[in-house]
Amino acid sequence: MSIPPFTSPVSLDLTGRAALVTGAGSGIGRACALRLAAAGAHVHILDRDAESARSTAKECDGTAHVVDLADSDALEQALTRGDIVPDIVVNNAGVQVVAPIPEFDPDDFRRIMAVMVEAPFRILRRALPHMYANAWGRVVNISSVHGVRASPFKSAYVAAKHALEGLSKVTALEGAPHGVTSNCVDPAYVRTPLMENQISDQAALHGLSPDAVVRDVMLERTAIKRLIEPAEVAEFALFLCTDAASFISGASLPMDGAWTAR
Ligand SMILES: NC(=O)c1ccc[n+]([C@@H]2O[C@H](COP(=O)([O-])OP(=O)(O)OC[C@H]3O[C@@H](n4cnc5c(N)ncnc54)[C@H](O)[C@@H]3O)[C@@H](O)[C@H]2O)c1
């Protein structure tokens, strides 16, 4: 199938498309699921937390799948059952553990790599053939400013996000002849439960108050001194899923308030 040429105006309507959003029970994933559904897509909500997965699915008339992405057998079973056949994949699920390398538990390191690198690979391995057959597909990887920059005490997270950036670029190269784009969205700190947990971890680590952690640690490197809202990330993800973004691929797209401009 040949790739159709760009025509204007473009449609932002995703009616008829199926999307898979991982970690869609909370935070950025939930916001992406709701926004893609509002644009017309049927959304498969995958999360290890049954209650929040079902709650998001109910909110957007989607389908909940309760799967722990660290369990590769369970993930493969979910992907081969046949009911998840996405045109759009949003690899979003992620976890954070904050500790210096000598104290970092190797089991935590392995689990983080499984959830944030191996699971996206397994999902793409199953989803790309369907996208190729339709000559259309969109992969949005919710990476982080930590996909292109490092911070101390986040060895597994930074390593996993850098690996996700590499996976996204290879997906972009392999998918290009088939109408599939793949990009990373790289936010700085977003107001979500994952971030709220980090505030308490960092407060303990640095001996600071929670307010001081936000002001002096989290917003220290951004030029724009505020947290990002999950809905802002979702709008960006939606744009990348439309035909307006058909030439944007293989990119690491900062949403970092000019952190990486320095
Ligand atoms: N919040 C931030 O400041 C920020 C900044 C940059 C990037 N990110 C990235 O955005 C993504 C979403 O983060 P968030 O802040 O919305 O987090 P969150 O904790 O609010 O939500 C993460 C969701 O992923 C699910 N999840 C976690 N591990 C899972 C697993 N093993 N299997 C299935 N589901 C699992 C959780 O149950 C939860 O519903 C992550 O990849 C994170 O690294 C977050």
C-alpha cells in the first residue's frame, strides 16, 4: 500500500480508530485515554490497577484490560487474545524509584526495565503488523525530559527512558514505509500521583519540605516555573495521532518549559 500525499485541511477526528493506552488508570495515561476517546477513538485502557482501569474505561466508554506489564506472560496473553488490535499505541505506563546506585535494588531495576522498555517492545511487536496492513499507525511514547537528560538517584528510570527513546526511533524508521509514525513526548514534571509520590521521596532524601522540593528541585531547571497538567500532555499526544502530524516521526519532542534549551 502506498503512503497517501499530504492534503489540507486535515481532520483531527479519530472516529473508527482503536487506541491502546498503557497505564491509563491514572495521570497522563488517563488524560490521553479520555482525549483520544473524545476525538472519536475506541480506547483500550491497560493498567495493573483494576479499579482505576475500569473507572477510566467507564468515563470514556472504552475497554479495560487489567494486566501487570512486568508480567510478560500475562501481557502476551492479553495481546494474543485478539480483542486488542490498535491503530494507535500510547506507551505511557511508568514507575519511579529514587535511590543512589549503590543502594538501588537490582530487582527494582529489572522491574522498571520490564515495564518501561520490554513491555512497549512486546506491544509494538504485536501491534505493528496490523498498522502495516492498513498503511496507517501512530505510536506515542510518553518518555520524559529524563529520556534525554539525567538526574542523580534515578538510574533505572533514566536508563529506561533513554532506551524507550531508542526503541521509538527504530520504530519510526521501520514504520515509515508503512504509514506508521513513532515519537517520544518528553515532559518535565507533570501534576500526577507519580509526581506527588516523588515529592515525598525527594523530601526525605534531601531533607527538604515538600514545597521546597517542588520549587528548588523539580522546577529548578525549567525556565517556565510551573508544573504541567496531564491534559496538556494529552493534547500533544492527540495531535501526534492525527494526519496533521504525519511527517513528524522519530522525534523526541520536549514539553519541558525550556529545561533542555540550556
Ligand atoms: N508525572 C511526571 O512528572 C512525569 C514527567 C515525565 C514523564 N512522565 C511519564 O509519564 C508516564 C505516566 O506517569 P504518571 O505521572 O501519569 O503516573 P501515574 O502514577 O499517575 O500513573 C501511572 C499508571 O501506570 C500504571 N502502571 C504502573 N506500573 C504498571 C504496570 N507494571 N503494569 C500496568 N500498569 C502500570 C499505574 O497503575 C498508574 O495507573 C510515565 O511513563 C512517566 O514516566 C511523568
